[in-house]
Amino acid sequence: MYIMETDKKNGGIENGGIEHGGDPASAEARFGRPEFGWLDLSTGINPRAYPVPPIPASAYARLPRHGEEDVLVAAARKAYGVPDDAAVVCAAGAQALIRVIPSLFARNEVTILGPTYGEHARAWNAAGHRVVDVGSICSQAVHPAPCGVVVHPNNPDGHTQSIEGLLAFADELFDRGGALVVDEAFVDVTPQLSVTPHVGRDGLIVLRSFGKFFGLAGVRLGFAVTSSAVAETLRAKLGPWAVSGPAIWAGTCALRDQDWIATTRTHLKSDAARLDALLQDAGLDVSGGTDLFRLVESAHAGAVYEKLARRGVLVRAFTDNARRLRFGLPGCERDWTRLEAALAL
Amino acid sequence: MYIMETDKKNGGIENGGIEHGGDPASAEARFGRPEFGWLDLSTGINPRAYPVPPIPASAYARLPRHGEEDVLVAAARKAYGVPDDAAVVCAAGAQALIRVIPSLFARNEVTILGPTYGEHARAWNAAGHRVVDVGSICSQAVHPAPCGVVVHPNNPDGHTQSIEGLLAFADELFDRGGALVVDEAFVDVTPQLSVTPHVGRDGLIVLRSFGKFFGLAGVRLGFAVTSSAVAETLRAKLGPWAVSGPAIWAGTCALRDQDWIATTRTHLKSDAARLDALLQDAGLDVSGGTDLFRLVESAHAGAVYEKLARRGVLVRAFTDNARRLRFGLPGCERDWTRLEAALAL
């Protein structure tokens, strides 16, 4: 069996046994509890969350209704620029969609452009597909596998592809009986790069994560943008009431708030630049990333990780590449000061 | 292909094209919008919801942490009486677990004791199993299928089984390489009937729904109680962050509130008795149910459904049995009066 074989290769396992960012408890087992608590920079989630208006009690109490999900989908369509002939499926986080998508296809091979977010390989493996890790979109395109996954921009290095190239690749995979999954979890900060406005063909499934840009990862909300036929199958696989009432409420409010979205893009851009300057001052080279996180490559990455952790600052390390560290953005001046001090010590 | 073949037989499709209770919009297309809005009695959800304390912003903003899910699971263990050697898996609604469970087993046959909640048959069908509808636990036990599903108490008729019988059946199915799924979505009102305190063996998976008894169906939270081995596979299938921050918060608060739980059981019991009396006064025979809903059998069920709907009261009808109607509980005096008036007219 091939299941889980490529698991570790895909960078899913972090230093110290932490499988993902965002769980300081695991780091605490190794480094103890910091005097002033953790400054958690181990995720790429916007630290300045969208201010969700108070949730009406009915959002908890009764089952979400079709009409409410329709309103959420309409807001997502507008915010993401989904064309009229494409369909939108909502789920309890893009993660829920990542798990279900491999079951849409007969067991075969899938190429995953990596190293990247490890959950794609896990999900395809678990569904019985053979995962082929590829290092470039070219080697991915020439491989005969019917399905492919591209995280776009890529996590953690921020690599992007041309829209034209992704569409051509999707058409090719559709001809092979498969599809291209484009995970645009971090594209909100660079909407001009998004392939979402070009969806509608059968061989393309684009994933959009709600929680990262809006800083609301806890609500669990994500979308698949694809053709009507694929959307129908996906919905049937997910079953009814896939999204909670609070998620519908928060998602509808946030996706409609174009002012907040525009202002946040500007803030994140300047924060990412500020983080670059701070890291460079500390002698760390920023090799990539998005406006939601920055990737550092350094021969001393392990020592930097430990130094920061002992000072209560948690960043993301990778077992598949010990030279890499990923930094999320601090959210307030106190946190910026704290990161600067921890890097300087 | 057998897929969806038994779909309609399992009572999943309601009058007027409504697939489930809880979505008056579909009834509205047929009957128009009632002058005073809908009184929705089409679900078995407690109309008097648990009063969730204000959700901390962190529950939305960051990813749920393992430690938080552990606290929720500890609360569920205590509330449900889960033995120490059994494991608890949480998901975004019992529905999410119903979808995943069939993928734990090699494609084969599954017996479903019915008529019952239609999503079990849908999920097993979708995963490629052949669904065999059985009308009694005896015919279910003698059928050679390795997997079985029992909704306990059953929805909509309230039928229950002996704990001893369910455990013996689970052991038998485990010997056949399968398992027994006991869906205890409505058992909270009669905890003495629950098989949950007896879980721990490998052939038994018990599902517990959070939203029905606590009146918080919108938060999407459910549990599987099973052996450690099955739990591990289930968790891997669900992937990380299966439950939202708001669901963890609401679930932990509610499941710990033993006073509310005890008082609510008493209230629901007296409300169910009041509903029985009201239905009997209207000439309708109550043939079963639980303290969260009552089942009526009547030659005039179709006419009663229409009469109530035209007066803005929505109950649950069943395409597989036109003589049946299911009534949820009204939540306040105004709603009781409204139901009484609608039945009398």
C-alpha cells in the first residue's frame, strides 16, 4: 500500500511533533509555558480578524436553511469574482473539501506540486490514490497522472503560476478524465493572480479559504468553485447542513464588506513589508511568501526557531527542509516589539 | 448500480419536495408565506435552545486547538457516560460522521432498520455499499450483511431496542468483519436506554447529536463513541479542525450544564405529554415518538398536513407512508395556542 508513504515528504510534520501551525500546546510540551504566553506566528492567518457583528440566536438554534446558504454563496461569488457559469459549494473549511475531492475520481495517480501544504497528499493517499510529488509545474504537466494539485500562491514559498498555464493544464487533465485542483487559500491578498474568475470548465476545481484572509479560521468555512456538474457531486458527498449557522452569518457579513476587504489588503501588504525589514535587520533572508506569511531560508533556521520559542514566539518549522522557517504577521504593536526583541536577543 | 435505489423508500423525501424538516422556504413555494410567518414543527429539535454564553472572539479568530477539543470531549464523556476504554470523535454534526462511516468498511451489504432517517441509506449507497432495508431487528440480525444501522430510539416512530440485544448484535457484526452503527440522535431524553455507556468493543459505533436536545442544530456538532482503533481511523478520515471554535465553545458550556440538562429533560417530558393531549383532542392518534417529537398515524394525514400548512404550521410528512405525520414541540405559549387553533379549525 502507498497510503501515507509520501506523508512526511510533503512537509506536513513540524518540529517537535506539531503537525500544523496554530497549536502552541505542543510547543509548550517542549519549551514550557512562556512568562507572557505565546506569540503564535506559526500560521498564515490574518491576526486582525474581521469584526463579526453579534450572531443572532437563530443562527445557533435552528438548522441553516437553503436560502441562508444561497445568500452566503452570492456574497462569495461577488467577493471572489466567480463567473455566472461556475458553481460554488460551501463546506466547513476548505479542509473538508480537500478531504472529499479525491473521492470524486477513480483511484489512480495524482501529481502534487510541492513542497506544499501536507493535507492534499494525506487526503489523496487516504482515498487510495498514488501521490507523485513534483517540483515544478512543467514536470507536473508532462506526468501522465489524470489529477493534479497546485497550491496557488504556494504555501510556504509563495510561488505563483500564470492563469493561462493553469487553465491549459486543467483542460489537459480533463481530457485525461481527471481535474486540476487549485488551492487558492492565500490568494485573497493578490486577487489579480486568482484563477477563480476563469472557472466554469469541468476540469478545474478552485478552493477558497475564508478563515485566513478574514482572520476567522475558527468558524470553519471554505468554498469550492467549479463546474455545475462537479459541484453537484461534491454537494452530494458533503451531505446536508455542511456549514454552521455562525459560519453562514460571519461569512456573509465579511464577504460583503468591500471596504474592509480593500483596507485589509493594504494593511497586510504594508505589514508584510514591515516583517521583511525586521527579518532582514535580524540577518534573515526572506525567500518568498504572501502578504499573510513570509518564508525565511537560513542555515541557522533550527537555532532561530529554538531561540524564538524560548522567548515565547512560535514560528513554523518544516521537517522536510530544516533551513526553512515561516513567519506569520504580528497583529499589534506589542507583538511587533516582542518579535523584534526576540529576534535581537 | 445500486446507488440511491433505496433512497425514497427510507423516507428521506418529504411532501412538496422537501428532503428534510426545518426548511419552511420549500413549503412556502407551495402554500405561500403565512400572515404571521411559519410555526416550524417539522424537526425534532428542542425549540427552547440552551442559552449559549457570549462567544469569545478567539473562538472565531484562531484555529481550534487540540486542548480545546479535549475539554469538549471531556464534557461529552461525562454528559453521555462514556466508559474510560471508549474513544470519542467530534465532527461538524453527526451528519458529517454518517457520511464518513461507510468508507471505513470494504464495499459490501449493510442492513438498515427502517423506515428511518434517510441519510444513513444515502451515505452507505454513496460509498458503494448495497443497502438492505429491514423492518425488524430480528430480520436484521439473521441477514448475513457485515454492517448494520439502528437509529435508537428510531426516528420517526420512537422504537427502541434492548441494550443487551444491541451489544450482542454488535459483537456478531464484528465477527463478520463489520460493525453496528447505533444512531442515538434522540436518546438524550431517555438516557437510561442509551448504549453509549457500554461502548468500547470494536464492532460498535454510537452516534450522538449535540444539536437536537440542546436546541442548537445550527452550530453543527456531533460525536462518535467507539473503540480507540475505529476512532483513530475516523479522525484520520475527517482531517484536522473538524469542529469550529463556536461549536467547541457552545458544546463545552452546554454539556457541562447538568442542571440545565436535568431541567430540560423534565420540561420536554411534560411538553411531549401536552402535545399528545392536544393531538388526541384533535382526533389524531399518537403512535410513537420521543420527548422531542411525536408521530401521528391517520387516514387523513395528508388533509391534516395541508390544513396546518395553510394556517402556517409546518409538520413533517413522509412520502414512504402517507398516513404519517411527525410533530415537533412548540416552544412558547403563543406557539402552543397557534397549533391548537390550527388543529381545531
